[in-house]
Amino acid sequence: MSFIIGLDVGGTSVKGIIFKDGKAVCKDSLPTVSGEGLADCLFALSERLAAAAGTQISRISGVGVGCPGVIDAFNGTVVRADNLGLFDYPLKSLLKERIAEVRVCNDGNAAALGEAYYGAGRGFKNSVLITLGTGVGGGIIIDGKLFSGNRSAGAEIGHMVIKEGGKLCSCGRRGCFEAYCSARALAGLTRSRMRRDPLSPMWREYNLRTADGETAFKYAGTDPSAAKVVETYIGHLVCGIANLANIFRPEAVILGGGVSAQGERLERLVRERIKKEIFAFGYAPVEIKCASLKNDAGAYGAAALFTIPSAGGKL
Ligand SMILES: [Zn+2]
């Protein structure tokens, strides 16, 4: 019997799934402990998962961790994760004192692996996951393996510029994909449209504080202002997707994060416009799919660092 645990560190909670002989058997979560206490939090969740699966932590063959920020996957160090208050944090060494084998990767990369092997990307050798959440992240799978670049600092999809000299991004550069396509950017676009259209039906339910990434989609069928927001947003999204598709030519681009809750509607809007933007689309089409594992993708992918031997790339 072999047990593997996959953990996904989020801003508010750490989610975990335990696998018995390659099959997910239990999941659980704990509130995220920021700063130095993170390793203890991950260990506590691992112990709970082991107990829930009827075993002990000493019988766990490996724990995979997906963590936000810049991760040195070779050494298992969190180089920097501003939101967690971590700098040069030796996560793997701290856990290795108590757990047989530990592997750490970036959370977006973990989610890309999860979707590729257990979710919407199953059956595709090449896929790109784009997470449209508070920021824009994701990961790139090439020939079934995670591509993470030099010292695993690559695949920062959100910081590809789609508009030179454009909006200021959280990274300090201008015009990044993230500055236009995060759920936060979509909410900002919605608010600025609402300001210009005091008669928009969006005002009936929302104000400038409560308008979010769903508002425009909700009213797009009845309100021309909301429809314009969606059209503009999809235009930015299609630009970024086409850039990634032209470089990597995956069989599928998978959309995750909060905005992907729009499901088939989002898929359809992107599909309608993407064909004209992708080079030689007819020769090698690119499928557009929404992620299927939702909040579990990161934990599945972190476990895949062990359960799928060929998936870990250079790890
Ligand atoms: Zn940026």
C-alpha cells in the first residue's frame, strides 16, 4: 500500500488530498499560517489526512506542496512569497525532518499538473493552464511534463505583456496580461463602465464597492454597457491566449480561477474569436476548456509530483 499527500497553500487555507495506491481517498483543509509557522501547519494537515486514511505519517511515501510565489523546486525553498511573508524559507528541509520525501513547486504549476493529469487536460500531451483569479497565473505542460524554466522561475504567464506601456501591473511592469485579465482587472473594468453609465441596470444590484468579476457577465445579456465590458475583457484574454498558443501550440488551453466559473459561456466567447488570432489554426487547432477540478487542482497536481513519475520534469 502506498500513500501520497498533495497540499495546496492558498492565501486563506491550505487544502490537502491523500492518495492511496494512486487514488484520492480523503481531503481536508486548515487555515493558512503565514510566516515561519507554515511548515508546522502543513505537517499538522498531513497528520490529519494520514489519520483520516487510516494510516500514520511515518507510512506516507511523499508529500507534494504547491505554494504561491517564487519557488526553488530543486532545493524546496520558498525564495519569496510576499503574501505569506516568506523569504528564503527552507520548506522542504523543515518538513523532511518529519516526512520521508517532500517536493515543492509553484502553486500555478501544481494546478497545471493537476488539470493535465486529473482534470480538463486529461488525454492532451501539451496544455497550458491560465488561472484568472486575483492575479493571473498558471503553468505549461510540454510532452506531459511540467515546464518551469531555469531554477523553476519560469512560466509566469501573467507577466507577459499584451499592451506595451499599458496599465501598471503588481510586478512593476506595464501592460501585463494580469493587469488586464485578472478577476480584479475585470471588476475594475466593470466599475469604470458603471461610472460612465449611471443608468446601467448593473447599478440595481451593485455599487462601485461590490461590483466584481461576475457583475458584467451577469448583465451582459440585457445591458449594452455590461456587454461592452465582457467584449473588451474577452478581447484582452484572446490576445494573451493566442500569444501562448502561437509559442507552445498546446492541444488545449485550460481556463481556471474565479472567472472560469462562467463555464461554457466563457469557452464559447473565447472560441468565437480565437481562430483568427492563432497562426495556422486549421492545421493544429487549440481547444479552449474551463478547468474541471476547481479548488482541488493544486492539491491533485502537488500529489502528481509523486503519483505521475514522468510529470515532474527537472524536479
Ligand atoms: Zn506583471
